[in-house]
Amino acid sequence: MGNVWKGAAALTAATLLTKLLSALYRIPYQNMVGDVGFYIYQQVYPIYGIVVALSLTGYPVAISKLIAERLAARDEAGAAAVGRIALLLLGGAGAVLFAVLYIGAGAISLWMGDRQLEGLVRVLSFSCLFFPLIAVLRGVFQGRHDMAPTAVSQVGEQTVRVTAILGLSYWAIKRGADAYACGMAAVGGTLAGMAAALLILLFYLVRRGRQKPAGHTPPGSVRQAGWHLLTVGTVICFTNMVLTLVPLVDSFLFVPLLQETGLELNEVKELKGVYDRGQPLIQLGTAVGTSLSLALVPFVSGMRRGREPSFLHSMLPIRFAAVIGVGASSGLICLIRPINTMLFENDRGSLVLAVLSASVFFATMALTASALLQGMGKEWTAAASVAAALAGKIVLMRWLVPSFGALGAALATTGAYALMAGFLYVRLPRECRSARARVCIYPIVKAAVAMMAVLKLYTWLMDASGGGRLWASAEALGGVVLGAAVYIACIVRGSVFSEQELSALPFVHKFHLRLGSR
């Protein structure tokens, strides 16, 4: 059990680190290429995000489950057969996706409202050729309870990707390249990152050595494994793509809808670039929640077999997500103007970003509830919530964007995540939505109100004392420290978590043990 905890902890830490890297690099990238250049990259980024989801969450999880089951039955031949059938099926899917994107790049760019994006989509299509082998290798290692290759490949991929994107984009700018050429350089960096991940996984495979499988696996068992991969794996992939699929709706609807109102394409590009500043903020705000949700699935699966049922019934994960989500959203809303100036050089679109900041709470709650339901074996319910969020996003975009522009798109995003969170919460078992969870609403809201009141006074005093990006940076960083201190103090005084509940979390439990030993 200790090795499982260590592996999960390593994978959670790696996931959190990669999400932070994925959010943070966009800030210097936007500073280099400007709002239009940022718009160009963000238009095609969701395609890469989908490929990453295919190679990181759904299919590796499904493959690892099938392999672990066969290894538990001492069926090495069956485990090897799962790997082969997975590589065959995913290889075919990757080839089809590559062909669709490569051949249909022109049509896709037209649907996005900008024909100049065709080259970027075509180059990005090559990422579909990487994901099958990456997904299979990660699934094989995870099925053998070896989380290190997945963790190291995640960190390696993001490190190489971020370095290549920033380095190639800087090189392109120095050579006088236009914004679309910089976007092409950034796409090239994403391919370099995937190549790095594949090389790391192959290194681990070679180091482990080839194991000769013994025994014979019935054909029916292989077909069953393939069907499980295509169904459960695809559903898990879809469920974990919500943070990519919602921005994908923006890629296809934002520009065309605003052009229909009479705005010129260049003006719409600027607006979309400013609107896209919200994406790294959402990613940063939900990083802890998404990492937690990924780690929860196997543990809740174990709870279903009778281990630590009080952890589930007390709804500690939901309350933990609520504390993170409320604090992050409230803090961002109060400090959005100085944060916007600090990160992106000016405060353009601060109202839009404030509305997007509210979605951090709903996204964090939705992702945590989704992970709980997946752990209970309700993958289809979690997938249905994503479908509801996407449908809501499309309807709200068509309704709000023509009247409110970028602000309408921000309202649509927040509404989509709110719809998903509400859908999932009511689908949780009744015993999960316990009275304990409802009682904690008041102290969390009280803590948020206290923090917002303090930050409102703080920003009023700071705004009256100075200006400029350097001053905004000092205001933003000081506000984060002040707001966090007030919020955490109120949460502790409000007894949102009991000592018994905190001890259920492995990291907190070890922390208490270490403090007690001193």
C-alpha cells in the first residue's frame, strides 16, 4: 500500500507541476508576441490539449486497469496481449485523426474564421502520430504500479515544450517573423515536447528489459480488452477534456460570431487575444483541484471495496475543492486589475477576466465531483456532465456574444462550468451530499467575504498611491499574501475541517506525524 501511495503522490506532484508549467509559460509568450500572437496560438492550442488528454488520462488509465487485472491473475501473456491490442487500436485512431486534421486543415481554419491558421493546424496534426505509443507505454507502466515513467515523461514533455516554444518564438521574432510564423514556431515546440516524452518512455522500457510472456490468452479475452479500451477509455478521455473542449468552442465560435456583428477580423483578433488571457488564470486556479481529482479515482475505487468509507461520506474532497475554488476565485476577482497588468503589461479586459475568474470555483468543484463519480464507476455520468457543459457553452455563446462581445463569451464559460458542477453535484449519492458539507458553506462564504473586504480596502489604498507595471506587480503579490493569510485564518477558525478529516489526507497526516516527533 505504501508503494501505491508513493506512486500516486509522485504522479500527483508531476501533474501539478506540468499544469503550472502549462499555464505559466503563456505569460512570457503573450508578452513576446502580443495579444494577436496570443490569439493565434490559443486558437489551435485546444487541438493539442485533446491529444495530450488522449495520451495522459483516459487511455493510459483504461490500459493500466486491464493490465493490472491480468497481472493479479498471474497472466503475463494476457497483459502483453492488452498492450498489443491497445497499440493496434490507438495507432489506427491516431492515423485517422492525423489524416482528418492534415487534409481538413483548410476547412477547420475557415470554421475558426481565420484561413491563415491552416498551416498551424496542419503542423499540429503530426501530434496525433505520437499519442498512441505514448498512451500505451504509460498504461503499461501504470498497470505494473510503476508511476515514475509517467511522472518523468510528463515533466520532461512540458519542460522541453515550454523551453522550445519560448526559444523558437524568440528566435522567430528576432528574425522579423510575423505573428503567424511565431505561432508556427510555438506549434513546433509542442511537437518537440511530445517527442521528448516518447523518448523518456522508451528509455524506461529498454532499461526494464523485455519480459517473455508465458501462457496463452483466449481470443475472447483480447476482444473484451479491446472493447473496454474503446468504450471506457474513450469515455474517460472525454470526461477529462473539459478544460480543453470549452476553449475549443471559443476557437470555433468567438471570431465568427463577432464578425457577424460587423467587426473587422483584426479587431476581433485583438479582442480574442485579450479574452484568452483568462486561460492561464483558469489553469493556475484549478491546478490543485485537477491534480487532486486525478489522484482521487483509484482511492475512491478502493473505498468502494470497504476501505475508509468515512472519507467518502464526509465529502472531504468536495469541501477541499470548495475551499480552494472559493478562495482562488474571490482572490482573483479582487486583484484582477493589478494581476492583469503584472502578467500582461496592461489592464485591458479586466472585467472580462474577472468574470472568467469566477469559473475557477465551478471548474474546481466540477472536476472533483467528476473524479469522485469516476471512482464510483459512474464514468458515463461524468461524461454526460461534459456534454451538458459543452451544449450550454454553445447555446450561451450564440445568445450572449452578439450582444456583449468578449464579456458574453466569459459569461458563457462561467455558465458552462456552473452547469457541469451543478449536474455532477446532484448526481452524487445522497449520503455523499451530507449535512456536514452543507454546514461548512457558511464559514467558507464568511471567510471569502472577509478576504474580499480586506482586499477591497487594500487595492483602494494601493491604487491611490501609485501606478505602472512595477507598482501593479507589488500590489498583486502583496494582495495575494494578504488575502491568503486572511482567508486561511478564517477557514481555520471556522472549523471547516476536523482533525480526524485532516488526518485522512496522506500528506497532512505525515506532516502531523513529523511535527509530533519534534
